[in-house]
Amino acid sequence: MCGIVGYLGNRQAAPILLDGLAKLEYRGYDSAGICVFSDGKLKVAKAKGRLANLSGLIDGGRAISGTVGIGHTRWATHGAPSDVNSHPHMAESGKIAVVHNGIIENYLKLKEELVRKGKTFCSETDTEVVANLIEYYYDREKDFAEAVRDAVGQLEGSYALGILCQDYPDTMIAVKKESPLIFGFGEGENFIASDVPAILRYTRRVVYLDDGDMVVFTKDEAKFYDAFFDPVEKKIETVDWDISAAEKGGYPHFMIKEIHEEPKAIRGTLSPRIRDGRVVLDDIELSKEYLEKIRRIYIVACGSSYYVGCLGKYILEKTCRIPVEPILASEFRYSEPVLGEDTLCIIISQSGETADTKAALEEAKKRGARTLAIVNVVGSAIAKAADDVIYTWAGPEIAVATTKAFTTQLCVIYLIALYIADNLNTISPKEYAAIVDELMVLDQKVALCLTAEKIEKIRYYAEQYFSVRDAFFIGRNVDSAICLEGSLKLKEIAYIHSEAYAAGELKHGPISLIEEGTLVVAVATVDQLFDKTMSNVKEVRARGADVFGVTTEKHAEEIKKTVPSVILVPETHPLLQPSLTIIPLQTFAYYVALLRGCDIDKPKNLAKSVTVE
Ligand code: G6P
């Protein structure tokens, strides 16, 4: 949460900072601010609300001249979203300016000490404490880098910090611990940012900073230090994806662009890992001997990634015959989980930085389990910490509500399932080949769910139902798990109260909430359970619900007997079916949110990467 960016070079900093912040707004959008060296003084501008407010305030950056600056977009933690709590924060005397992503856990104690030493504060934030602490050491030591080093030594918690000092107009310092931070090398200019898209327009050469790292830089030079303040060499990586991947490219929202990118993302994730009809996972080191020892698999994640875990239970248990338990990371970490060397922990995270998921990973490692992470963001904390990592090659996902990251995570689950099942001989060669054959054409089948005709139909249903107050998503087996994600999509971007239930469970409580005009989305793709789900549909229709059904083409005629509004998806192997079923559910949520006038890419109160508990 929160995004930071820094620029030091020969160009005007403010427009570059605003541009970078626009690419980071997915991380939080409660307020934004910048600080620029302008006529030798640290000049700050900040505004509550969206970045557009700040941009308007400073005329798109033209109102503040200067070639060195830091910027911030905030997801409020300490103190309400307000101008005064917005970053950058200045130390009391105005000598030090700081932008911060993370949480300083001991800030109250530090604040009390600083107050005793005579410092005064104007905001409720933990970040203002950091600025004052640095200033305190700077006043004693008169050296910018040493002051930062000493102040950082006092901090507990997580932080990525960009820091300017009034007396060092051509230097910037950045430090990182448990919050993401990259350094970008330009020609006669250098950058820091929370994420690659913020600086990709200017450079592709980046260093992914490690925890404890500090970089002290000018426009021509960068010196890196480790946690002990010893100089370190860092590996420069080249970002190989294009800036267009982080822009809307003619679509009105990132979400719908990312939905349309799903076939490509699925292809990119699957095709390098299927060779001559076999799943090849070069990225990981899970030996046959190790796999034979596994007695249990946990899948640990948050949000939509957790729902991939819920699907993973059906897919892995069916193919590998090992008990699988999907569990929310926030629960897992405090549940004293029963695990050891015979447990594989699959950790799923798009961002690779979700605080609960990362802590759960550490807990699993501590208890002796092997960890295998499925991550989208290269070089992220979870990717680095796990024993093995398989990347989803979905490209940058900007919309807060995940779509293409979700479907590619699911693809990795299919690959892992086949890989383990093959090693354990729990799958017949025929079944293995049948799934691989379908994986090879999965991208094309997803594309068939996104034809103009299909989209038109979804829009039509969105128009029918966009004003409902309550929605229930029901299904059985894998359909019940995909309902969890379909329901979350509607809830988070269209702000409609929505719940997902296993269809057979409806009669044990939630059916009492069904009344005239309640929307029930019935997903019925599992052949053996189709009739049972239709019985549940009849029960809700009898109580006045409007039903919108999703099923496979082969059930087209049958479903019409029970459900008037239907979306058909192509058929695939039953275990892969959720990859197709989710597409109309995502697009339905998108068009409903559009008709309700919601801010689709930045739903209220949410952020894309959640680095707080
Ligand atoms: C946030 C996002 C969700 C995401 C969840 C877990 O809540 O809005 O889309 O599923 O975090 O994020 P992760 O990056 O760990 O997958």
C-alpha cells in the first residue's frame, strides 16, 4: 500500500513524479503529494483525494520547478486521509523530507522520545516521526547518510523510504525493509519507485533492493549499502516488458483491458511449461523422493488468490490424491498450523508482498514445511523468500480487482497438479494427456468467451440486473469455488451486497434471504451435478429470485427449461472449466459496475497490494 517515487536528474521533476504516481495509484489513492528542491528550498505540495487533485493544484507540475523530488500516493493507515496526514512529511525545522510506504510499529515510543527532546508534530502519521528522527541525528552528526543509517536503526516495522535533505540538493537516499522498492538507472538521471511501471517510461535498468538495503545517489552515481552500512554490489536487471502493458491502450479501464489480455496471459504462463505433451517445471526443485513424502498440502493466500486455493483443493485432490487445505493467510499465521517436513505449503500472491501472506510463508518455513510460491511480480518479497517460485507471466496488473492474475494463478495450479500427479503415478496417462491437450487450447477457449457477441450478451444482462440490492452466487464442486470469486468481483467493484454459497447449502440458512428481485447467479458446469443445481435454482425462483445462469454449451437446451437468462461457455476438461466460467462473471461485474457509475479500477477503501495486517 502507498506508492513512492523519486527523481534526480536534469529534467523538471514534478511532471515526472506525477506521471510516476499515476502508475502507482493502484497502491492507494487517499491522497497524494510531492516535494521538490525548488530555488534551493524543499517545496511541498499535497492534496487529499485522487492524484488529479494534486495535479490540478500544481498545474500538472508546472507550478513547482526543480529537478530533484520525491512523491507519494497514500492508502491511509495512521491518521485519516487528509491534507495534513498526506506525504511527503517534513521534519520540524524543514530540513528533512520523507515519503514512506509501510508501517513503523514503534512510532509512538519514538514520538514520545522526540517530544521529550523538544520536537513538535503536526500530523498523526508514523512517517513524520521518521523525518524528525532523521533530523535529530542529522543535527548531531551533520552527515545525511549517517543520520539516515542511525535513524533507520531505531525503526521497527516495514518501510520503503525516499528522503531529501535541505543541505544536500543533489543527493537522495532511499532505504527498504519489507516494503517494495526499486532503483532505476538513467542517463544523467536516476530514480526510485515502489514498482516498475512508475519509471518504465524513462529506464528499463533496475535494481530490486533487498531488505536492509540503502542507496545514496546523485544524478550520475549510486552507492548501495547493506543493513550493516557496508558497500554492496547490486545486480542490475533489465525489465523486458513494454510500457504499453502498464497503460490503458484505448480501453476505458484497466480492468476490461486486463480481462481482454487473459488469453495472452494464459498462453504466456502455460506454453513455456508444456513441451512435447509434458509439463516441464524447470523453475522448481521438487524431487520425486520429496513428493512421495508429502502427506498434506496447504494453500495459503488472501483475497482472490485464496479463491484460487479453494479451486486448487478440488484440482489437486482429484489428481494427486493428497489432502489439500486452502486457508486464509491471516488465519494461518496465528493458528499454530500442524505442519512439518511432510507438508507442502503453496503460497499464492499476485503482488508477492501481501503482509499476511508473507508472514504465513515465514511461519510455514519456521515449522519446517517446504514452500512453493505462485507469484506475478518478479523479485517481490514472497518470490524471494519461498523455497521455490513459479511466476505467472500475466504482466503488470493495474486494476485493483484482479482478473488476469487470477486466471494465470489457476493455470499454475493445473501445472503443479499434473507435475505432482505424474511423479506419484496418481493419474493415468490418458487423463494426463487429456488435460494437457486442453491446456494447450485453453487460451483460445478463453478468447471465445470474450467475443463481441458474448460481451454484448453480458452487457444486456448487466442492464437487466445492475440495480439489484442483493446477489447470491451458487454452484457445486468447482463451480462453488468459482462462485466465491465471481461474487467478490461484483461486491468489490459494483458495491452490491453479494455472497457465494455451495448450492446444496442454500437451504441451510441463506434461502431465508431470497425474496422478490434478489439476483441469483447459478453456475452449473459440472455434468453430474447439473440437475441438482437446477433443483436449487427452482427453489430460489419459487421464492421470487431473478436467476442468471452460466453453463457449458452442451447444456444449452436443458438450462433454458429452468433459467431464462443464460451465458454459455465452451467446454473443456472438467477440472479446467473454472478458467472459462470465470470470464463471464468478471465481465458481468465490470459492466454492472460501469452502469452503476463506480470507479472501477480504484474501488473505494481498497488497494491492490495490502502490506498491512
Ligand atoms: C487485495 C486485492 C485482491 C487480491 C488480494 C491478495 O485485496 O485487491 O485482488 O486478491 O489483495 O493480493 P495478492 O497480491 O497477495 O494476490
